[in-house]
Amino acid sequence: MTDGHFAANTPRREISAFLHENGYAIVDDAADAAVMNRLAIEAAPFVEQSAHGRDTYDGRHTRRTGALIARCPTVRTLVMHPIVRGVVGDFLAHSTTYQLHLTQLITIEPGETKQKPHRDQMAFDFFAFPADYHVQCNTMWALTDFTAANGATHIAPGTGHMTDADAEAVDEIQATMRRGSVLFYDGKVLHGGGANTSDRPRQGVNITYAVGWVRQEENQYLACPSDIARTLDDDLLKMMGYQQGAFALGYVGDQVDPLAALRGSHDKVKTVENFRDSNDAFQTFVDDLNR
Ligand SMILES: O=C(O)CCC(=O)C(=O)O
Ligand SMILES: [Fe+2]
């Protein structure tokens, strides 16, 4: 039994097996300091412009910075990192393909409180995927060291296989790791950002991957070029996918509403607390949020 940490030269299957069993795994020092330094420099101006979260789930002392492929060329090497592609490829091998789901630099600033534990697959409108079906696999790269004090991600190991009630008995660990290390965690395991009681921000680059089928059959964003799309009315554009598909789906960059983005504005999608959803599981989650 390991503590979930693996050296970067560990045979991939060992990392994949641990991730499968426990819902997380950490690969230490997977990227070198030069890569992380470059990324930090590229990202800094965008982080500064990113607003704080608008609810306790996103974090009122947390900045979320997206669109990293376009903004930060160095992130491309992390997205395509061979260890990540190997482990995520193993994890999502039941799907014909997998694809990038999101890129988000999460800056947890001093004073932030602990985020409500959640399962990331809830982004798919709280659909109850079968217990043995994984729709996504996530990575979190440490852009600063992740420490117990600065808000290292909390994980409740093995809870991907459990109900919320059973999961309450599980002790959380914190994914403490050095800068350049990468945490893998699945879409079912309970986890969340930590409180930052230190005097420096904690920065993690969240890069997540999903099975290739979670998308529209015809790619509306490319099939209808944006110069034509801009001439269409809002209702037609929403029908084409220029809308928030569930509380977390379809935003652009720093959580900008897709229709707003097409129209050149920066209006944000609704927060989890303001989104309306017919789903009972969603409502329960929101009701619990501020308890
Ligand atoms: O920042 C972290 O450590 C985790 C954040 C997270 O789980 C989320 O926002 O979905
Ligand atoms: Fe999460």
C-alpha cells in the first residue's frame, strides 16, 4: 500500500491501478521547474484579471482562469503530457476516444474556506452514471507547492464506489505535493479545494478529460462559422448550443456565458446557487451548500 504518491518513472499500470481503486493518485515531480516557471509567467496577467468566485462553491477568495490552451502556450505540454495521456487513456479506455473537458487555473487565496466535497461528474446535470461507468478523469498540476495550510485538494479515498451517506465515515486525505507534481482524481470521488490559512495563494492547473461522446453529433461551433453565427437570433443560437447546458457546462474561458462570448460581452454563466434545474439531486446539492 502506498500513500498515493508515485515517482514519475513508476510503471504506468501501477498508477492506473491505484487510481482505479482509490479514485486518486499523485505523480511527484512530473514536470520540471522550467515548465512551471514559464507557465506561471504566462498565466499571471490572466489570473490578475480573473474575478473571484460568486458563491461559496466557486469560492469567494478563489480566482478561476480558463481558456488556457489559447492563453498559456506552456499548458499545451501539460495537456499532452505522456504520463497523463497514459493514465487517462487507461482510465477512459472503455470509450472509443477521450477529449479535453476543461482547463482552469485555480488560485485559492489566503482566507478561502474549504470547498464543499463534491463529485465532478455532477457537472453533467447530476446524471447518475452507472457505478462502473467513468465519464471523466481529472488532473490537478501543482503550480505552487500544495500544502495542508495553503489549500491542497481534499480527497476522500475510495468514495467513488460509495453513497454519500456511506462516504461520511471516510477520512479525507489532502493531496499535498511539490510544485510540478500532478494529482489524478476521477469524476466520482468526493473531493474539494482546501482552506487557505497561509499567507500566499495556492495555484493548481486543473486539466480534465472526458469520454469522446459527451458532445453534439454535428459540431455546431465549426459547422456554422462565427461570422454567420453572430447574425443569428438568440433563440436559434441557444438551440445550437450557445447556452449553459447545466450549471457547469458550456462556459467560455473565465466562466463567460457562450452567447455573451459570441456577442463580445463578458457576462458570466449562472453560479450553482442561481442556476435553475429540474433535477432533485441538483436541488439537494444547492440546499446543502451553505449549511
Ligand atoms: O482547487 C481544488 O483543489 C479543487 C477544486 C475543485 O474540486 C472544483 O472546483 O471542482
Ligand atoms: Fe471538483
